[in-house]
Amino acid sequence: MWHPRPDADAHPVAIRECGRVKERWCFRFFVCRIMNLPPLSAASSDATAVANAHDAGEKEVKLWGGRFKETMTPAVEKFSESVSFDKKLYKDDLAGSRAHASMLSKQGLISEHDLEVILQGIDEIERQIEAGNFMWRADREDVHMNIEAALIDLVGESAKKLHTARSRNDQVVTDVRLWCRRSIDQIINNIIELQVTLVNLAANNKGLVVPGYTHLQRAQPLLLQHLLLAYVEQLERDAGRLNDCRARLNYSPLGSCALAGTGLPIDRFATAKALGFIAPLRNSFGPGLLD
């Protein structure tokens, strides 16, 4: 896969921004894989719909584009946007913002009024998304910037205080962990339903003999019950692996900020508890990305 690479004599800013585009592609590929989506989903009809949702009017200024005088070309914008698929993280993004805002208020870092306004705005955005009325904009690139910008449009300056002691880094990693945890729970529930179905099927076919195969040849007669219950055991091992994965990821990176924490008096244990994590990560370096 080709990645943008500036010439050796390119301006340092161009080199840095090229690296950021590459980082976004790598993260996009990772999220596509865990969500079982095509890596280049910007070419899909869903991505096209999102990309065309805000063709008219002034485009959003990129968080990383402060030194650039011109806006991104449509081709690069389609390549770098991820909202066409990472909007699946909206529930997790909203949950993380609720927990973070409540912690900031409790620690005296924002006022109770700001907290009330922020939570009302988050609730309204959630209603809009679930009703299908939320405008996902490709020029805002991802689910996080779409929600953040919409919240600022709704409630004003109070929404900007959500970035107190929180970086996009620990925000994104927290969202992905929450999404993985939800997905694992759903998969395990599906596994249990399948196991129950197989057990019932076995119970309804007592004494039924079927051929057992090895190397594509009939090898040994066996009971259908024996065969079906073998799949039940295999699924149980799969569920065990998923539970082990869930236990490993169930620690909160929120509060790690951009790299290695913050000097502000935050409470990482409070946000971890509010989000259902076992505890915050014991080492705040790298927002859990070292995993």
C-alpha cells in the first residue's frame, strides 16, 4: 500500500503533516479490521454519502492544519476521513465525555453550570444520532471531531472545556476499548444462544448415527449428539478467549492525555468507575497505545 511521502527537500511542516496522514491511515486500517469493514471504506457508498453531506459552505478547519492557508482537496479528504465507519463509536464517545465532564466538575475544574450545559448538549446529540437526524460531516474527519464540533455549535464555550485534561489520544483509545468491550459482550451472548441451540438439537436426536470423516473420507460411525456437543465445547473455548481479552482491555486510559498524564488534579479512578472499567491503567504513559 502506498503512503504519501514528501521529497527529501520538502518543508519540515509538510513532512510532519505527511506523517500524520500516515498515522491516520494506520489507525483507520486498525479500526476497519476490528469492525470487520473494508480498509478503504471511503470508496463505499456510505463513505460517499458522508463525504457529500457538507459539500456546500465553508469547510471545517482541521485541528492539525493551522499552518496551511488552503483547504484540503476532495480526494485527500475522502482518503483521510474515517467518520464513514468510526461513527459506530458514537455511544462510547458520548459515554466517555459524560464521565470526563462529571469528573471535571467534581474536581472543581469546571463549574456545575458548565457540566449541566455539556450533559444537556450530549443528550441532545445522542437523540439526534439515534433518530437519524445528525449531520455527519466528512470535513470534520472522524466521529470525535463531529461530536465535539456539534456540541460547541449547540452549547457554545462550555463545550470547549471538555478538552481540559483530555487529549484526542486518550479519548480515542478509551472509545475503542469501550466499543471492544461492548462487542465482546454481544458476541459472547450470541455464542451462548448458539450453544443452547446445539444442545437442544442434540437432545432431540438421541441415538442418531452419522458418519465421521477424516481426510475427506468416512472413518468412523458416531452419534450426532457427540458431534454437536463437540462444537459446543469449541464455542466454550472461544468464549473463554474473548472473556480473557475483555479482562485485559478493561482498564481505563482516560487521563493519560496526549502522552503521559497531566498536572491538573483529575481523578482517573472516578472516570474508570463511571465507565465500568476495573481501574485506570497503572502507568499513564502512551494512553495505553503500547499494548
